[in-house]
Amino acid sequence: MSELIDVTGRLRKMPVEAAAPVAYTIAVGDSRIPLNEFLGKRVRLDFEGVIRCINCDRTTKKSFNQGYCYPCFRKLAACDSCIMSPEKCHYHLGTCREPEWGETHCMVEHVVYLANSSGLKVGITRGSQVPTRWIDQGAVDAIPMVRVATRYIAGLVEVACKRHVADRTNWRAMLKGDVPELNLADERQRMLELIADDLSALRDAHGENAIREVNEEGLGLSYPVDVWPEKIKTHNLDKNPEVEGVLEGIKGQYLILDTGVINIRKFTGYEVRFRVMGD
């Protein structure tokens, strides 16, 4: 069997483009391979036993927080606990690990949104990350609900919403294409009514202009999937360094193969050989 693609290098999160369907690229070293055109082809991913930190390039035995060595995991603001729990942001206390990074990533406009990836969920992202964040979560629909001045305030709004709606994606249901139909414009209105008192209190604390309800249109997304898996089997490069199968779809940051699924983002920083087989 001939090889259409054969590249080696450090694996990175897949770049995406909000086309119809979403256009995916796999990033291996300096190579960028458009993937949609290879649906139905056999692909192979071989982990070569080396993990290099995506920040400092140090070799590490274990990847932390999707691509970092332990020292970078401990010192970088991008790896602080407040990234996963933005309501715990401590920039205003003067204890941010990297204040300049915080100014460009956290002290900027964020969007609190509703998405449908495996059912209704709430999430937050920087305004500049729309719609990339929605695609990475495998959402079929998403809609902005509130625009706020900082990540910290977005986290506080999200906490209020979490009393009424989930903030997690059921990734197995997402990968099976098992997603209910929802009217997100109606869900947005319902949620804003449920958290109206919370928003009022947050405006009192942070300023009237710090939180702005929006009536923006939502975005529907489709994904390049030929076959939805009936059962979800996961590939793990740490347990089996050789992954091979027919590429049947791509959704979120997952490759869907006839032999199982693999979360590409999970293995960021891994040195791999990626091949696409011809006839």
C-alpha cells in the first residue's frame, strides 16, 4: 500500500475553520495536512517515545495540561487552576503567575454562551476564540448570551448558570452524533430570566457596563463524519503507541477511526509519525 502522506514531528492541537462542514488540519511538526479530503482513507499514527513541552521544548516523561512539562505546568498562568475555574481568578489580588499574560488573555472581553454538543451546556471563551472554542467542543449549535469585561466576571456568570444547566460535554454522546435538537435562542431567553438577579448583583459589584446581554444570532455547525460510531473505543498513545484505522470522521478534537477514536489534543507535544495510506 502506497503512502499519500508521511510526516514526522511534534503533534499539536488541530487547527479548524468554520466551513460547512468544519475544515480540519492536523499539525505535525512544521507540516499542516488538510484532513477532510482523506475521509475513507487508512491513517496511521505512531508515537515515537518522546514528549517535548510545547512551551520550553524540554523533553518530559509525562505531559501535563495537554502538552507542558511539569516546571512549565507549575509556573505558567495558562496552566493555573483558574483557567479551568475562572471564578477563582486572582489577578486582582496581584498574585497572577504572569500578569502580562493575564492582561492579554484574561483582562479582555469574554463571551458566556450556550452550546449544544451533547445537550444544552454553558461555557465561556475569549471573544477572539469564537467559534473555535465551539468547534473544539463538538457543538452543533452555539449562541452568545452575555459579553463581559473579563474572564473573572465570565466565570461568575457561568457559576450562576451552572445552577440551572450543565457546563460539561458528554463526549461519548457527542462522538456518536447523539445530540437533541434545541432552540438556543429560546434557551438563552430562559437562562437570562433565571439568572436575572445574579446579573443585577454582579453589575452592582463590577459596574453596569461590565456585563452586556446580547441578542446575537447563533451558529450552526456540521462536521466531516461519514460513519458515526455505535460504541466508543478510545486509542491511547501511552498504552499503545501504534494507532491505525480508516478515517471515518472528525469532530471536536477527535479523529473517528473504524478501530476507535483518538483525542488529538490530549497528545499535544508527542513526537509522532503520521501517515495516510493510498491504494
